[in-house]
Amino acid sequence: MVLFDEKATVATPPPRRPLSRATLAGIWALVIALVVLLVLTFLPTAYVIQQPGPVYNTLGTAQNADGEDVPLITVDGAETYPTDGSLDLLTVQVVGNPERTPSWLELAGAWFDRTRAVLPLESVFPAGQTTEERQNQSTSMMVNSQQDATAAALTEAGFDVPSDIVVYDFSPDSASEGLLEVDDVIVAANGTAIDGVDDLREIINDGEDDPVELTILRGGDEETVSVTPTETVAEDGTTSWVIGVILAREFEFPIDVEIQLNNVGGPSAGMMFALGIVDLLSPGDLTGGEDVAGTGTITADGVVGPIGGIRQKMWGAVGAGAEWFLAPQANCDEVVGHVPDGLRVFAVEDLDDALTAVETVAEGGDLDALPTCTATTAAAG
């Protein structure tokens, strides 16, 4: 048996051709790009991501601190009526905080996702503010919004809601510190009765640097205190006169209204809280079984104000199945051109506008007659 043929020739592979300079350059460029990408993954950023958060039906239930489902709004002391459909309040979630910001890879993903937004860190967390401080501030704003929403809704329902303007705290270098005290109730200024913070602000600014005579209740006793305002300049360059107090409005509600919503902060649910309370206290079905979503702050007088993250909230509404959306008129510049398919947006300036919009949707009325966000209204806002 022949194992080898001595006359056979063995073919040898041709010499390997060297890589061209262009190929080498491409390989090195790819390596460098991968290294840079790896480094960027771990480098800190100065941005956070805002995205749609949970949606809550103010006519439905929410979990309490024990994880039990309870009515989101409970009314005691007045007759309530069955409801149908939904009045959804929208939330946004912020991915990232001063202690841990999203990576560049996460930011890149969010940048190309129209349901999310990339924001500078300081626009959400002011310089020097910790995550805990922001949460505490957000919780306080939520509590105040619930109080204002309750006052606006009960007033709309025909109840008398008395209130007091109370000194809550003092700003730095306050002109009032040492003259006023926390829990003082401000009754009048320069002899004119005070019905709200705006009344006091107007009287102070009309007098400029003239001392303002404040009639207060301290421990139930009436006193008069004279405070000389100081001038302050806002970021936009406008000037005003202030007495350096942080005021709170304390209401005397004729019935008990409890709003149960854990782990949600900020003031932007105010309008939807108010609509939910009005629906519970009103005969008939406000929504007509429709799913209506919305957002907006609200004052005790029923004025609806602007909020943040409205584009993400519109996407949250679509995800929850809503076809109708109530947006503050002051947010129209952010709405125009960014309304998701399948969602119809109505612009509202106060609680009456919001009620009219919901009732028109429920009754199948003339929706074209309702105010909407257009390029013209956006520019005006």
C-alpha cells in the first residue's frame, strides 16, 4: 500500500496580499468608534429623559399605602351619583436624577422616540436641589392642588367655601420677618378686605415702596402691622414690590372630600380632580360613557394653568385609549403640530370651559364649536 507519491507535487497557497491602506483605516475607525461608544456608555451626562407615566381615572380607583384598591375620590357629607366613562389624569416619568443621569446610549434612544423628550438636568432639578428635596416640593404641590381643586369643584357645585390667607413662611431677606408670624391670617391691606393672594399683590404693587398696613388675626386677636415692601426683579427683567412672605390659602370645606393618589406629585392634576368631584356631585353622567383625558393646574377660582410635559401626556392619553384631550390654553404652543393620531384636543382656560367640552363630547354636540389649539391661538398664548 502506497502512502505517499514521491512524484506528486503539493500546491502551496499564494502569499496573502497585504491589506490596503483604506481597509486598515476603516478597521481602525471601527475600533475607535467602538471604544468611544464604550466610553460614552459610562460617562456622566447633564440630561434626563421625560416619558409618559401612569394614567389614573379620577372616577375610578387607586391603590392606597397598603396596596388596596380604594376610590380615587371619596365624598362624605353630600349626596353623590353614579358615574360612567373616565376622566383620566396624565402623569410623566423622569428617567434620571442628579445622582444618576441616563447614559448617552439611553439618551440616543430617547432622542429618536417621539413619545419621549431629552431635557437638560437643571430644567427638572434646579442647581443644588437634591432628589429628596424635589420629591418633597412635588408632594407639597400635589396637596395644594387637591385643596384648590376641591374648592373650585365645590364652588361650581353651589357650595359656599370660605377661606383664609395665611402666612406659611418667609423668603430670604424678607421685609416682613419679625413683623408677621407664621399662621397669621391676613384679613385686609390698607383697609381693603383680602379675598385672595392676587388682591394683596395688587394692593402692594399699587403703593410701590409705600408702607402697607396689614390687618391680621393672630391667635384670634385682630392686630395691625405696617410693612414696607422691597423691589424685586424677575428673570425676564420685570420689577415688582413684595413683602417677602409665602402665603397659603386655607379652606373651610362644607363637606369632606378625600383624594387618594400615592406616589404622584406636582400640581398638574388639579383640573381633572375638579372634574371628577363635580361629576360625583352632579346628577346624570358627565362623560356620557366617553373616555376623556386632560391635564392642567387649577386655582380655587377655577382658572386652568399650564403644565409641563404635555406632549408626553398626550401620548399617555392615546396609550390609555382616550380619544378626547383637554389642554390648558397656555400650553397650546406645545400642542400645535404634535397631536398624536386618533386624539382630538380642546383648549380650556377655566373649569367652565372644561365642563363645556366634556358635556359636548358626552352629548354628541357640535365639537367644531369648541376652542382648539391652532397656530393662531398658540401665538396668542
